[in-house]
Amino acid sequence: MRDVQIVGTGTTPFGVLDDGVKDLGVTAISRALGDCDVSRGRVDALYAGNFVAGILEGQETIGPILADEVGLSGVPAMTIEGACASSGIAFQQASQAIASGIHDVIVVAGVESMTKADTAEFTRALGSAADQETEGRSGLTFPGFYGMFLDRYMHEYGATREQVASVSVKNRDNGTLNPRARFNEAVSIETVLESDLVADPLRLYDCCPAADGAAAVVLAASDIAEDLADRPIDILGSAHTTGHNAAHRYEDLTTLDATVTAAEQAYEAAKVDPDDIDVVELHDCFTPAEIGDSEDLGFFKKGEGAAAVEAGRTQIDGEIPINPSGGLLAKGHPVGATGVGQIYEVCRQLRGNHENQVEGAEIGLAHNIGGSGVVCTVSVLGRGADV
């Protein structure tokens, strides 16, 4: 198996944007190709992550359409759907294709346009990620799932609502300096706890906002990467797993097994432990999700994640900086774009040019999960040497 590196990155802002999926994807891909010395003729394939363009825009075949629009006609191009983990899966599959020798250079993109849909249409689209014979039929939404998660977590471990709200406070504060974030305004714990009730005990500011956006990266085999970029980023390990498809299938509702398994596999491939990670972008679709994810990824023991946030251990200058970009809670969640968007933010950290730079960051982790924990990717990246 060959080593694989990231040689180019590009993104749009995340927010309420005028463009649809095609134009957003073209922008991100063009910026990623412009970030490295990769000509169109050198690209072997394009993998695109997207979740709901078919439902919201009536547009499928996103990957092939983007390939044609950016001048990559003739290469194999595909669209990968895995709910919120769509482009995380695309990234992991592209990495494997290069590592195994199938291709040398692959463009990976994630794209979504969501904010133009009305509430009913948007809710129906997102709900399609749930098992329609169980949670879909019962009317359980994803805020409802994480509301139950939080109820159980507070009951089991004695976490307080103030501790949980501090996740939103931290991430919205981080987002104030990120020009790619949908929200750039700080909030207080009181603001979070007094916001509108969504799914008891979750309130509005416990929930990430929808967004439009796209992100892209260019991957290359490491034996040619030094000819394509001044500062390639190493892909040290990447994993893609599945978990349970509905709440009733969990023995412990506060542990998402897909994350635990993906983390174990990614750490083993990268030959690192959680203590070796310097910066993390994880899937904070809701405030309790960040707390549970941080434990499932091995950064804290079970039940200690909420107190860790309150104590500042996950701040940019803390022992394990989590979501210095602002995460989904500040950046927004253009579902199909989120996974590669996280990779983009970690690459900025490892290159040392992030707006919320973690001092000395050498190893970063991106965690992307979809549905009720039914699918997950974890990727460990390293700061490559200057060439």
C-alpha cells in the first residue's frame, strides 16, 4: 500500500448562499486545484459527497456533472451518499483508491445547498437519513434523537445543562474569527439556555444551523506529491464504519459504536493514540454530540466530556482543542460538504495558517458521522515536511 497526501485544498464560505450545488462545487474544486500544481490532465478521478440535492434540487449525478464543469470530462466520477458523512466517505474511499494503486491523483469534493428549502421540505429531506420503518414511522427526528441522548447522559453522569451549553458558547466564540462560518456572533450560556425549545432538553442554540457550501481537496500518491505542492499533508490513517440505524438498537444511547470502532481503526492505521492528537474537528451537530464524540474518540473517559468543556480543556489553548473552526454549531452544516470541510480546517491547522491556530499542531483528526450514528468516518492527518 502506498502513502497518500493532500496536496491542494479549497472551499466556499458556509452560510446562506445564492449558488446551487453545481456552482458551489465548481468553486471549491477550482480553488483546490489552484492551491497546487495539478493540471486537469493529471487528475485520474473525482469523488463527490452529496446527500439531498436529489430531494431539494431534483439534481442527481453530482460527481459526473462537476467533473464536466471543471474540465475533467473522461475521468471516472461518482457521487457518494452517506447522510452527514457523505464527503467523509468520499475522502476515505479516494484515499484507499490511491493507496492501493488504482489511481495517482483524485479530487474529492463535498457540496450541499439547503437553505432555499422551506421547513417542511428541509425536515423531510434530512429525515430520509433515518430508518423509515422505525424512527421515520414513529416521527423521531434527529433533534429528538439527541434530546434523548442528552436526557440519558445527564441522568447517567450528572452533567448539567450549563456544562452542555458551554459547547455552544465555545464553538460560537471560535466562529467569530472564522470567515467561513455562517455565524460570527458569540453567545452566552444564558442565551443558549433561554433560546427556543426544540426537542426537550435541546434548545435552538444547542442545534447546528443548515447551510449552503462546498469544500474540496486534491489527493496524490506521496511519491509524486512533492512535485505537486510545497507542503503536502500526510493522511496517516482513515477509517469508515457503520453502526446502529435506530435509537432502540443501542445498548447505551450515549455511545455511538460506529465512532468508537472508526477511531480505533484510524488510530491503529496511523500508529497513534488519542494523546498524540493536537487538534480535532468533530461532528458537533448538537451540543451533546460533541460531548459524546469526544468520549467515543478516546479523549475523555465516559461521563467526563461535559465537565471537560466547562473546565476549558477543549479550548484552542486547552489540552485537546476541539472544533477551533467553530464546528457545525458556528460554521453551519451543509450536510454533504461537512466532512471535507472538516478536512480543510484541519489542513489549515497543520499548515500553521488557521485563523484560530493551535500552536504547534502536528497531528489532527477529523470525525464525521451520519444518521443516528449509522455511518462514521475518522481520518488522522499529519503535518508533512516542507519540500
